[in-house]
Amino acid sequence: MALAKGKSKTPTKRDLIERLAQLEAGSGALDLRSPDKQVTTQDKKTVWSVDMIQVLLELRLRAYASPFQGSKSNQQLSVLWEKIAMRLSMVSGVVVSHPSAKAKYQSLKQEYSRIRVSEQQTGNNVDEAATNPPYWEHMVEYFGDKSGLGHNEFGSSTERAIDTKSDRAEEEFGDVEASVDTIRPSKRSKPSSASAAPVASGLVTLGETLAKGLVDAASVGTSSATNQKLDALSESIEESKKLHAALLENIVNGNAIQRELLSHLQGINNRP
């Protein structure tokens, strides 16, 4: 039964995989001209976790940094953002529309710039720095160098340049601002960049590995073999997510053991 006009169903993982396969195979432009064939997402509020923000920045500023360079048409920008949203949705398990992903990225740039300006005005006041968001470490990592917080420049490296032609084109392309919010823990914890960054890179590497398989699956049509490949890819995503969750748990447990060992050694040294 066809859906009522104006309404859209929440896409399944198979829908997301098939759509990403079409985009990676270069057939996304055709689907953009045919909205009835395009996988759509519900226009609802997206709740952003710190991990989702890190993966978004990893995708936009590293995995897809090169495609965004230079002049791009509105349609090309739309396809790039849809690729980012699809991969983010598959990795996080939360359906994110490409307008929401783009709007969140733009808001993160603005927030980073605002904090830098505030630091310049307050002279890096420690109390002011305590109000930084829980994902501030990731913003510093991707938007600029952590040293020299007294100015509001974003860093000099090409990979981290924010004010590019493509970014300006994005801001001009569609003023759709999706409602976004961010999960903030009651007690701020500062994650270790040595453990958090590899996890994000690992998730994106998973997306890179899946992309080739997705293109291969799209090239063999709609046969039963295609369905089997898509099912296998879905299972691979679930297993990879479980693996990364286990890695994070091991990191946390390892840190706890090290703290206990350090406390024990300090107790021995303090004995008379």
C-alpha cells in the first residue's frame, strides 16, 4: 500500500544500504531528480551524542574532505551530504537526514568560532573554559590546533580549513535548518583523545570498506544474490558495532585497573 502523500516512513537498514550503494555507484543524481525513488527520512528532531558528533566531523573533514574541495553545484553538495548522513546513520544506528547532518556541522563551526572569540575576550579564563561543551576536545581536534586559544583562527592546515568555497556554497545552498540537540552528561568527562580518535577512525574505515561491497552489490541488479550480499553487509555492520562497543569497554576497564594499581603503589611508597 502506498504511503499518504507528504508522509515518509523511517528507512530500514536495507533502505539505507541500497541508497548508499546507488550514491557510491554514481547513480544518486538520477534519484535526486526522481523523489519517488529516493529514500527519505522523517523530518524530526535529531538528538546528537558526543560520539555521533565525532563521527560527523571525521566524515566531513577527513573522509569526505577532498570531494568538498573546489566549486560544487547544489546537487553535488546534496549528494555528498546524503552520503555522510547515510554512513552516520548506519554507524550510529540513529537515522539522520542529510539536512540535519549539514545543519549540525554548520552549528558546530559557529559554536567553535563563538568560543574562540569569547576566549580572546576573557584571556583564556579558566572558569570560562569550564563552560566548554563536552565535545570541545573533538572540535579542537578537527577544527584547529589546541595551542593558541587566545585567537579565533581555525588553524592553518588545508585539511582543517573551515572557510572554504564549498562551505560558503553549502551555506548558500538551501537554508533548511533541522532541529538539533545534543546529549550532555550531568557530569562532564573529558575523553582521552588517544582512545576516542582511533574509534572514530575505525568506524569511518568500516564505512570505507563497506562502500566497495555496496557498489559491487549495486552492480549485479536485484537478483537473489544481491539480497544475500545486502543481508551479509547488514550483519557485518552489526558485528562491527558490537566489536567497537567491546573495545570501548576494554579501554574503560583498562583505565580503571591502572588507577587502582597506581593507588596501590602510592600506598606502598607512603608507608613508614
